[in-house]
Amino acid sequence: MRASHRRPAAVIWEVTVNARRFSLLMIRFRTFGSVALGGEEGAEYPSVLARPKLLGLLAFLAASTPRGFQRRDTLLGLFWGEVDQERARRALRQSLYHLRQAMGDDVIVGRGDDEVGLAPDLFWSDAAAFDAAIDCGEREEALDLYQGDFLQGFFVSDAPEFEMWLDQRRTQLRDGAATAAWTLAEQCLDQKNPAGAAYWGRRAVNLAPLDERLLRRLMKLLDRVGDRAGAVREYESFARRLDEALELEPSPETRVLVEQIRARSQVPPDRVTAATADGRVGRKPKEPPGHAATKRPSGEAAAVEPTGVSDEQAIAPTAAGDDRQFGGDTQRLASALNHRYALETQIGAGGMATVYLARDIKHDRNVAVKVFEPELAAVLGSKRFLQEIKITAKLEHPHILTLIDSGESNSFLYFVMPYVEGESL
């Protein structure tokens, strides 16, 4: 007989909204950036982490809104919508049984026969703590929790409804983090703290690196606090990212803004001084990647020497082969394209896109498939992408590869070119 997993109530500590204190016996689920699931005395739960559907079910119970109990019918539609009701209900019962086996009977709780949830005094998740901190105005606490995209690289291959929820929740949390950072920037401006305003403004742009409206707000903020060189540098970093990812240039509105700032500062486009700022509302922030802080009088912006790592590099995906967000989605991508193209190997990665060698199934030939990250699809939009790709398809030049195909599948934007062995794409 299996030993009981019930915890004595007397040893449960108080849980605070900023998640700084919780029981040593509480299970902790971290979903921002790399996924981690831990319990008492450093215990982990490999049986849950190794099974995507179990982990997805746990993530939905932990991070769905509104918070609390979830109807079993909702869970059936998310994870087993393509099988008959009897099989789906049996699969859900088995999944809940395995979660209870792994984490304890008292962690997975029910309300009547139709609802299921997580015991809030025994289970903590960073996504729920993030939402609670935002609701209470504890924006710095929320951004401390936000260490990367929600369930970065995770997917469940045979649960399309869950994938739709995951994409929406991931975008919602990322937008919430960017909004929180920008609110902190505005608070710093109101408090006559230009250094803090610049720091948080940059943090907001780093969270949404292809959001052009947010870039313009940052440029205007830096212009307002006197860091016009920094404003121009942010524009040039954005322009490089956009060109590398989409071979597009910033909008006329953004180009006019940067020329106005250059005219006021007389900063040439090819010589921009790197500058950054630090400072938080009420306490010193963690330094952004790639910058070294210098001591300065209170309230003044710091001039910082370049460290050899640009803002662009600090937020760009890492090299292929590690746990970068897009690399983790390769199986889902292969599933999305398998009606036309069979992915064979990754042959290039840079900026916000990855290039794969693939087999054109219909015509039995090798092709190169360039795929943009799902984050880019959310910012760019499929409509604009397909409009731009139509223009590209009309280009004819001996040094330009012919466009074979393009489209959108399961939130991925892609286009297909001939594969030229030995040549850079």
C-alpha cells in the first residue's frame, strides 16, 4: 500500500503575494524560461517532466485564468478533443491519477465530480505569482519572476486546442511583462530618475524586440532625458534586427523620428556612443546583459563603455543545438509542414529565423525552408508577411534565389527556396 502524501497543516508557512516566502514542503513550478518542477528537500518529478501531456495539464491548471478550479469538460477539449468521450475521460482520469501519484493526493483537488484544481497552499507557480504581483502593482517583483517566455520551447503534438491556448497565454504574459516594464519607466520619469526610466524602457523593448511602436516610445523617452545618442543606437539595433529577420526596413514614421533626433544631436548614423542606464523604483536593478555599471551621482544617467556585446546580441536567440526557444519547437514545426516538406536538418540560424534543409515531398527534391519564430508571427502578423512575400516572389535576378513556396501553418510563418549546396542563404 502506498504511503500517504498528506502534509500536516501545522507546518505550512504563510504564502505572500510576492512569493518570497512559502512552505519548505510546497511544490514549486517554474514556467518562465527553462521549466523546473521541485518539491520538498530538493525533490524533482521526472515522471511528470518527461511526459508532455502530463506537464501540459499541470501547466494549464497552474496558469490558466481565471484562477481556481477548471471543468473536466474543458480539459477534455484541450487535450483529448480528437478522441471519443469515453476514451478522453479515461485518459483524463489516468493523467490525474499519475499527477497524484507523483506529487501527492492533496495537491490535486476536486470540487464535486466536474471540477479539478491545485491546492494553493501546497502548490506554487511563477506564472500565478506573476499575475498576482501585477494585480497588486508589484511590477518589479513580477519582472523578477519573468525569466523568459512561458513554457519556452514546450508543445504537445496531438493537442491543437492546448497549443492555441499556450500561444495566447505566452503572448499575454510577455505583453504583461513589457507593459509592466514600461509603466516602471514612466514612474521613473515622474520621479525625475532618467537613469531608471532608460533602464526600464530598454527592458520593455527587449521583451518585445520587433515591436516598432514600443521602439518609438523608447526613442522619445531617451530623447527627452537627453540621451539622443542612445536613442539613435536603439533605432540602429532595431533596424538590423528587422533587416536580418524579414529583410524589411523600419516604417517611414520611425525613420522620420530618428532623423529628427539626429538633427538635434548631430550624431552621425555610423558613429553612435553606447550608453545605458540603471536604477529601479526604490532599489537598484540587476544590470542588463552586456553592460558594466559605473558609479555616478544620484539621479544622473551613467555613461557606460561598450563591452563588445550589443543590445541586439543580448536578446538574440542562442546558437543552434541548445535549448533556444525556436529549437525546442522543431518537432511541432515538422508536424505542421509534413504535408509538403520533410525536415532533415538545420543548416542556419540567425536573428529571428532558422533555415532547414528539407525534402519537397511532392516534387522529390531538396529545398531550403526559412521559418520565423512564432513570436515574430505575433508581432508581424500573417497578413503583412504574405503581402511582403508576394513582392519578393516577383523579384527576378541571377543573384536572387527564386521563391518556391510560402505560407503560415500552426503559427509558423515560412518560405521555401531552392537548396544550393555550399552556398550561404
